Amino acid sequence: MSRFINRLLILLKRSIALSFAALKSIYKWFLGILPVLLKILIFSLIAFAVITYILPIIWILLTSLKARVDINTKLPKFLFAVSVENYLKLIPEGGLPFATYLFFIQTILGLIIYTLFSFIKNPFKKYISTRTLGIIWNSIFIVTCIFSFFSTEPTQSRLQVDVRYQFFSLIICSVVAYLLINPWKKNRINLHEVSNGLAVNDRKENLTFLIPVILSTVGVFICLANGGSNFFYQLLNSIIVGGGSTILAVGLGTIAAYAFSRFDIAGKEDLLFFILSTRMLPPIVVVIPIYLMYISLKLIDTHFGLILLYTTFNVSFAVWLMKGFIDEIPREYEDAALVDGYTRFQTFLKVVLPQSVTGIAATAVFCLITAWNEFAFALVLTETGGRAVTAPPSITSATGSAGMDWGKIAASTFIFLLPVAIFTFLMRSHLLRGVTFGAVKK
């Protein structure tokens, strides 16, 4: 009996040992395939996110190119005759002014020149510099804006809004952007060759051809809005409100972030938390008190009211994001500038700002996307068909005599997507470095 029990115990021990060995081998096998499983899971999530993001855009593009007969079918038609009638609905009736074609031609030529000078050096450098060509090209744009103002008749509407004066805003933006890219009094810098074979100053001077391209596109929108197109007037409002709030939020956020990063401020942590707390409440919670306050201040349906509100909500995000970027800039750079006789403000302008360009670009992209897509405040704080109505509320309210005009909605939505997509594409060289800047601590 004892021999049987001993054999049974030995068999049990061997079974347990074999079980542990099997579990150990399974564990090692699982650890071996775990990286593969994680990669498959990550790629699956990325593919799902991309498909989820791309499919609506594909639907918008295809629907905008369908005729009304092809849209109103029980089953979606994947084979259809391409039509641009939905985009023609957005263009005012009665033809386009001559200035529209001038701005469009300048946009195309500017893109060609910028692309050409980005890949090869200026072929006319022996006779004329890139800086001089940039001055000539911006001067042509300014002359086009002045000609457009005097040659375009204002459209009489119930709003009595003369959008032609926005041409002078484009002139101011062109001059300011050119002086920021190419200061009139150039600093002495050490040029170094970059990967595409052009010097740093050549890359900056090439941007002088890109600025009129962007502003010429806005000029096309102004001409269409002046012609009576409600959508392009509302798209122009989105550009004014989104661009104005982004410039103010990034500018104020950068200055405040520099102060929080470099100076000992009493209650710094509490102030930073208070600034961040403005982002914690969803817009729908505070929209009623803000609406009542705006009625008292007579800011309902005004560009200034929307710009002020969007700036208030974006500046907290800009402060926190820019503080992380400025914290990573070594203080020794500023100390050296102060020793050389620079003031604190000159140090900020000439040392800190150039080092934080990538952070400013990344912050500007996120602030512009937030302001561009904002819906709740734009719906409540503007009147239907009013002066400051932006594109998002107008797209959702588009109705036709036979119900929802899906083709027109798709066309307007696709055009609405383009400005932010183009701006993000232009900032792509700074965006990746900007969002990862400060990820590695010293």
C-alpha cells in the first residue's frame, strides 16, 4: 500500500512538474508573440481610426460631385457622371467680377513660382535677387487688391455690409507678413546649407511668394462674398474670426508662458490651474450667461464678440502648451544676450521667439482648428443670416425646397475643410517637432 502511495506521489510530482514546464513554455511563447500582438493591435487601431476619419471625407467629396438625380437614390451610386452643379450653387448668380480671375491667376502662378524656387535656386539670381522678386510679387498683389476695390461694385443686401474693405486688410497682412519674413534691417546671420541645398535665408525668402498665394485665395472669397454668395461671406467670417482669435491667443499665450517660465510669480501654480480651468467647462454650460452678457454689451452677432470669446477659451491652451516649449529653451542663451547689453524685451524677441517657432506653429494649428470648428457659440451668439455668422452653423441650416440639399451641403463642407487642411499642411515641417518638443527631459 505504501509503495502504491509513493508511486502515486511521484506521478503527481511529475505531473505538476510537467504542468509547470508547459505553463512556462506557454508563458515564454506568449512573451515572444506579445510584441507582434501589440503591433497588430496598434496597426489595427490606426487603420480603424484612419478609415473612420477618411470615409466621411470620401463621402463628402463623392456626394459633392454627384448630380441631384444620383444623390436621391435608394441605393448609393458608386458609378456616376461627375458634376460640378453643387459647387456652382455656391457661386453668386450674374457672373464673377474680373478681379476674381486676377486673384485666381495670381494664386496659381504663386504656387508654381514657390514650388519652382523650392526645388531649384533662383535662375535669375545673377540679374535679380529672390528678395527683390518677392517685393515685386507682393507689390503686384497689393496693386491687384487696390484695383479690385475700385473695380468691384458693392452688392446691396439687407446687411449693408461692404466686404470690399477687406481688400485693405489683405494689403496690411501682406506688408506685415513680408516684413516678418524679411526684416527691412537684416541681422547678420551665419548661413548654413540645409538638406535641399538652399541656404536658410533663401528658404525664408521663398515664403514671400507663398504669402500672396494664401491672401489671393482669401481675395477670391471676398469677391464671391461681395457678389452675393452667402456661403463665401460666412466662410470669410470664419477666416476673420478664426485667424484673429488664433493670432491673439498665440500672442498673449506666448507672452504669458514666458512670464510663467522665467519669473517667480506669487501663486504661479494656482494661476496656471485657474487659467486651465477655463477649458474644463463645456461650451453648452456657459453659453446662456455669456449670451445674456453679450446682449448687455451689444456684442451679439459681431466679429469682435466671437474673436474675444474664442481668444478667451484658446489662450489657456496656448499658455500651457507654450510654457512647455519655453521651459526647454536653455536660460544660458538669455543670460548671454543680457550680458551683451540686450534688454529683457529684446532678449524675448531676438532669442526666445526664434527658438520657439516650432511651438508657436503647433499651438497656432490647434488654436485655429478649435476656433474654425466651433459650433455652439457661433450658433447662439449670431443671428440667422447675420453679419458675423460663420460657416459651421450655416452648413447645418442649409435646406432646399425639396428638403435637405445634400449635394450643396457636401460641396460647402468640402470647401470648408480646405483652409485648415492647407494651413496644417504648410505647418507640417514645424508641427511634428512642435508637438514632440519637450518630450525628452534633461
